[in-house]
Amino acid sequence: MPSTEPQQFILLPPRGLTADSIVPSTPAVRSFFSTLSTALGTGSRSATLGAGRLRSRIRVLDSIQDQGAKLVELSPDEVSALRAAQPGVRVVPVVYYRTAEAPRPAIRGASTRGAASSSSRLSLRVVSSQGGAPVPRAEVVAFTDYENGLGAQGTTNTQGVVHLALGAARKKVQRLYVYSEGGYWNLLRKGVTLTSGGVLRMRPIDLKFTDSVRHFYGTAPLDTGVGVKVGVIDTGVGPHPDLMVEGGVNTVTGENPADFTDNGDGHGTHVAGIIGARGTFPTGVRGVAPGVTLRSYRVFGRNADGASNFAIAKAIDRAVRDGCDLINMSLGGGDPDEATHSAMASARAQGVVLLAANGNDGRQPVSSPAADSLALAVSALGRKGTYPPSVTQAAEAVRPWGRDRNDFIAAFSNVGPETDLTGPGVGVISTYPGGYAVLDGTSMACPAATGAAARQLAASPDLLALPRDQARSDAIVAAILQAARPLGFGGVLEGRGLL
């Protein structure tokens, strides 16, 4: 039976994100959105519109400007009545996007937490390869049958010890992955025999190490990118000593709008560092364009793994109004939706360029919002030698190789004709809550491309000075795509290539 319970929807004008956009809506539509804004502003959060069979009670939860999109709660019957009473209003479902960090292999075919006798458990200790300190909260995944997802996994305790229900105290595994919470390179070993009481050693991050971002973009002077303002739509940014954040906003409905710092996930802090970290080796890291002005727009709630299209649309709108030149969106998933598209169209109409991550489903089609032609879609590039041996990044090096046979498009990266650019996204060292972390994904490739775009834009004051309209964003996109250099993979994998 279809649900009759109220659900969340987004109400949009016929065109764009606001009823008073470049192509204004009818007076009836503008009056409708004003009425909803009044209901929200008075604190009642409820408006009754229409009469008789067309009567619709709308609970307003959030708003994008007075004449802009509204997040509302409606029952199916109320949706039907609203469509009949306001045919010029688009009613769009709420959908959720995830961060575009590369997925981690996980056990599928066996319980990892079921009870097991001590004789059937295999205990391992995870320590630092320098000094032997225990590594707590590290995720250990042991595959006895990698193709079918069989094996066991667990998390190390404060002493760095993990107990795996592998059925014996000695076991051969096809693959062994160890993922830390930060501070170390993640470990990958193949075809090994594990013995209870064994020790696994993880390599600490050395900030002097030349990772993929530093290989392709070097170490930029601190003023690289000055004059360009970049909005990071993500899980929040910082605080971190290598990052300077001008400001921002939290667009998650019901949370404190002033709390645009990292929500605890770390993803947004890592992304922002790739763009504009201002650290100095060997005690810090430097982003691709450390001179940019960074702004944080948090769209992921506390303890949430999804960001709503409403929060994203509201963040885009706010970033545009705050004067951002470039917007980085290291998120994706799901089908295209009208709310995000309308927000991106509005941004492009006001001179702002958006870059989005292709997604990480292993050569699957480009995910939304990167698949939208209004965004610059970025795939993930890797390079042999920019990560140590026996780390998880080695599994991403697959054919085809580039003209330089050390270059590859990561195995996890989504690809397709929508791809516009590629950027280094394998084994990237960047800022992270409490220190530094190595992450992979088109989430990392996208900010590398955004930082490179900021470099180019800062060196093109004529483009920056253009009126903030569609011609400006089109000119910036054209300059970016014309400056990219192909690496020999072809357009489906790399678009125009590396910027």
C-alpha cells in the first residue's frame, strides 16, 4: 500500500531557483512563495492555501530566499491538491547525495560480529612501523574469498588489537586491508597467511612525501590563487592550522547555520586542504592554490552520511550570493534532480562555475550532479610511484595507461562522455581533523582540479573582472577546458585532460 504519511518535498518556481529570477514567474507564483516565506518567518511554519477540493495545508520547514525554493512537508493528497491549485509550481522529491570518497572493500558473506570461540578467532596487533606505537580504531578486513566477499573484519582496540572470526588461529587470506582513521598509509597485502598474535605495521604519513597532487602540481607559493573565492560544499571545513576559512554557512535544516566547521567526518577538511591549505613542509601541507579565499558550506548533518538536494541547492545559492567564483562539490550519487539542476543553472547565470566529482563506482556512468552539463565533471587520476609499496592505492592502477605508462585512471573512478577533466585522486595527503590523512576518490580529484582552475583564474584578471552573468561563467569554463592537456586516455576517461 502506498504511504499516506506526510513526506518532504521541495517546491520550485517554473524556472530557476527563485520566482524573481532572470525570467520571473507569474504574479500568482510569486505571491505563493511570499505566503510560504511569511508562514516560516512568523514561526507558525504552516500555511493553508486554496479552498474546497483544492485546499492544501503546507508545513514549511526551510526556505531559499523569500521568493526561492521551499522545503515543505505534505501528504500525497496535499501534493495532488497543490498541483491543481498551483500548476506553475514544481513539486520535487527530496533526494540524498553522499561524499565521493572511494569505497572500501567490506565483508558481505559472513558475520563479522557473531560469537566465536577463542580457538576460532585470530588476533592481530596493528602498530606504527616507526616506534611500534599501537594504532587504535583501525579497520581490518581479511578476505578468504575476495570475489564473493567472504571473510571477517573488525576494529582495533586502544592497544591496537583486533579479533577476527576466521575459524582458526592460522588462516590464509586472499587479501588483507587495514584502514586507519588518519595519520597512516592504509595497508594492502595479498596472498598472506595470518597467525594469531601476528603484528601488522602501518607506515606513518611523511608530509615531505611527493603524493599524486604534489607530483602534478608541485608546491605553490602562498599567493597562488589570490583574488579567487572558492566555495566548498561538503561536510564542513576545519578548524585546522593549515587552513584559513573566511566564513560560510550550515544549510542543514534544523542545525545551527553558523556551524560550518567539519561535522566530524573529516571529508570536507581534506577537500579544502587540497584546494587551499597554507602549511609549510615538513610540518604542514600546501594546497594547489593556497592564496584562494576559502568558504565552507556544510550540507551534511552531524552523524549523517547523506546531504539533501535542498541543502545543496541552498548552499549553492548562498555561495553565489557570497561572491564565490568557483564551487567545489565532492559529492554525488543517485539520479539527476530538478532542485540541484536549478541551483546550478542559477549559479552559472550569475557567473559562477561549479566542479563536481565523477563518482566512485568502478567505471560506471558519471554520477549526478557531475553528469549535469552545467557542472565540470572530474575523474580520478593516479600515478605509480606517488604512494609507497604495499598500500591500498596499488589496487587502483589498472589499464589503460596514459602516454606516460606510470599514469592511470583509478579503477574506482566513474567515466563517461560527461567527463570534462581529470585530477589526481589516488593517495592524496591533505588536512584532516587532528592532523593529516591519505584519502582516495574523485572527491580528491575534484578539489585538485578546482585548485588548478583557481590558479588559472587568478592569472586571468580580465575573466575575474567580467560582469557576473552567463557570459562570465561560459568564458571561465572555455578557458579551463582549453587549457587542459590530454594524457592519452581519451575523452571518456579524462575529458579534456589535466588542468
